[in-house]
Amino acid sequence: MRDAKASRIGPFNHCNASSAFMGFSETSRLAQQTSERSKVGFPGSCNDRGVCYCRMAGAVGGIQLRRIFSFILVGLGSWSAPPQATSLAISAPIFAACPDAKERPELAPSLCARITVPLDHRQQDDRQLSLFVRKFPAASHSKGQLWLVAGGPGESGASFYPFLASLRAAAPGYDLMIPDHRGTGFSTRLCEAEEAVGSTAGTALSGAEWGSCFKTLHADADRTRAFSTSNAAHDLQALIDGFAQGGPTFLYGVSYGTQLVLRTLTIAPPSRLDGVILDSLVPPEVDPHWDLSHRSAVVDAVGRRVLASCDRKPSCRAALGGSASAAMRDVIANPKLREVLGDHPKYLFGAMLDVPEVRARIPVILADLRKGKVASLAEAKRRLKQIGSKLLSYPQSSSSIPLVGLISGSESNSRPELTDAVVQREEREFLFASPLPGLLTQPGLPLYKRDDSFGRLPARMPPIIVLQGTLDPKTPIEGAAAQIALLQNRSSVAQVKVIGAPHFLLFAAPDCLVPAVYDFVHGLRARNTICRSVPNRSSL
């Protein structure tokens, strides 16, 4: 039971949540922070008067047409916004050597720049913020640019740095352009003091920083609400047009980044795009079945498919002494296993679905746990932690939890009336679950209203290739199919369906993603294809 004070915590239970990321960080944060959060009390959210509350952390942290425009489509030709489309004027954008280029070998060739944009693109006032972008120049003459938009919400462009080799192979000769969208990384943050790299916990929040951060968010609610997806879309247009070099330009988004890309094409289309690459595509915004409030149902459906696969194999079924689902129920209900599984075993097994090599070991883990053996579970946790450490190894890597809560609560929750009791009742029926629905239950941030771009798509778009895993526990393939059906009325859309792959294919199935993207950027007509990723070939 939650105590009275805990019941007043905001939607993302800011004490416990580390990210509502619709991508891989839900796993990595889980592996990194479960132990710490079970021992430490963190300040929580604030009410409208700026009064902040605290609870002891016991839950596992979760690792989210203004214009109808013309386009030219010749094979894989370029697409252009109409002449009247506006973009932020940037005078002589200049890249310079990055201050951290000497600290990490993979960053050595990178160049960095900043631009200034309006705090709110809809308002005519003097308030501005700074956007950071890192460029990895082509090894020789540049063929064009590939812009990479991270997921989240709340993830910075640093989430791409561990995958530079795959990106180079996918788009050889292209400059890789990696921005930090507003509120993340080295761009202006929601809580500028508390999320600074030089603060107590770096860009993450800790201790008293939670309280002071959330007081600041309520004290200037208009500024807070300006960190919206639509303003981030205008930012992306400003970056792409401002740093354009006149050559072919491609735009890649992953997870929440696909939502941001589609919003950009809808309300702030760049002057030129030759193609769009969508990795782990979000469902239609207006369809409530797959939003964050239903994340546990999505995770459970994928988890049960994994267990059903075990049931179809006589050797796997024999090792468990019957059905895998029955073994799972036995394990998660066994109080003697609470010490090794933690307070939320459904979240832990849900996180395992993100990593194919760990997911494949779930039947072995269940069989061992029923025999009192914990070595296979310990190895799975170790691997999750190892991957998380590699993904989060940069000073700006930590997700912005304030931004996670703001955008997810404002745009990705179809059930604002959701309560803790409903979440707990729904979870009882699941074998696998996510902490995210429980982090949406009460408002603790000055949320913004969805604008008229929510749920809309542009009339026409450049060619699109969608890369989607069939076992994606975050942006499910059924939701992607619904989105593709809408996109096909507006563009040439091809889908690469990756059998058995989870979320974030740049990480999970580079052997399928790299050749598909290579062909796409080199002008080969994309076709609907099926790819089977080689097991244990993730990029980390």
C-alpha cells in the first residue's frame, strides 16, 4: 500500500522514475538503479503551489498541418517544402572542434555547434534557448547529411554514439548530424542548474535537486510547457535548414524520435528531405490502445509470445515440467524468490525482453529458479547492467526525467483519470509488466494541452522506410502497422519486418538495419521485406 504522502506524488513518481523512454533505456536504467532506489528516499513532485513531497523509493525505475506542401518524387528523389515555408534564419552556422573530442576516441573526429531558437516558436517574445548539435564528418568528400533523432522523450543524441560504426556502414560518405533536442544533453535543460553537467549528479537529478528542480518548473510554468514536442519539431527544422549543405538529406528517428520526426513533417517541414528512416515506429497518436498507460499490456503480450515459443519446443517444455506460463506464475508468486527477484519481478522480466540474448534465456532462468539456482538470473542482470553502462557512459547520457514526465503526461497518456488501484488491478493479470503506467497516475507537473497538430499527418511526405521488430515490447508491430496504413496514403512506404527483434533495431538487429538503410540512402527502391537477425548480434 502507498502511504498518504506517497499518494500525492506526481505522474512519473519522480522519486523513482528514471525514464519513460520508449526505447532501450527502460532496460538499462532498470539494471543500473534497482539496487540504489530500494535503499534511498528521493524527493518527489510538487503541487501547484510549489510544495514538494517525498516518498521512499521501492519501485523499480523504468528505463517516450500547419501547411499542405508539395514534393517532388523521382525514384528516391528529393522532397521540398513550398517556398513560403518558414525556418529560423541562422547566419553562418559554424562547427568547431568539440571540447570532449580528446576524451573519447570515437568522438575524436566530431565537430560541435550551437544555435539559438525561440523558447516558444508560437510566441513573439525575447526568451530563447540553445540547441547543441554534433557532426561526425564523412571520411572524405561528403555525399550529404543523415540527421539522427533520439528517442525518449528525454534521451540525448549521445544514445547514438555507441553505434557510430553501424551508422557509418549504413550511410558511408554521409555526415552524421546528431542534435540534442531541447531539454536533453547539452541543449538547454528544463532545470538548468540541477541538470548541469557540473551539478551534484551531473545531468541526472539527486537528493535535494529534485525538490528545487520541480519548484522551478512550477514557478515558471509557461517556460516549462514550452518544452513540447511541437516546439522540438520547429527546432529540428531550424537545425536541418540552418546547417543544410545543399546535398541529399535523410532523417532517421527511433522510438519517440519517430513521433518527433512525423510531427516535424506535419508542422515544420525542412526545405529538403530525400527520405525518412523510422526505427521502431510509434503507433498513431490518436489510437489509445498502445499509449504509455497501456505499456504493461503491450509488454505482457510480447512476453507471452516468448513463453509460447518455449511451449512449442518439447525440450523447452520438458525442462520447465509443463507450460512456460505456469512456470512463470510459479516463480513470480514464490515469496522465497523475492530477495533475488526484487519487489517487482514482472518489471524485471519485462526488461529482459529488450535484449534478444537475455530474452532467449528466460526459460532457463525460470527452470533454474524453480530449482533454487540463481546463477542464470545473476548473469542476465549482469548483462543488462553491462549494456546499460555502455549506453550511459557519456556525461550527458542521463535522461531528463522532468522532460520525460512533461511530454509523456501531456501527449502520451490517453487515460488521465488512471489511478494506482487500476494499475495494480491490471498488473495482477500480467506475467510481464512495465513501471510506466504506475508513473502516470497523478499530475505533478504543469502539463501542456495537446495542440491541433496532435494526431495529424502531412498530406504528402518524402519516401519512408520503416524498420520494425516483431517482438517489440514498446512500440508493438501491430501499432506500427496501423501507423503505416495511414502513412501509405501520403508517401511511398516500405517496411522491413525483423523477425523476433525487439525495440531499437540499430542496437538489437544491426545486421538487418544496416543493409536496408544503405540501399535506401543509395537510391535503391525500398521494398517490403522480411529479415531474420542473427542471434546475439546486438551492437554492444
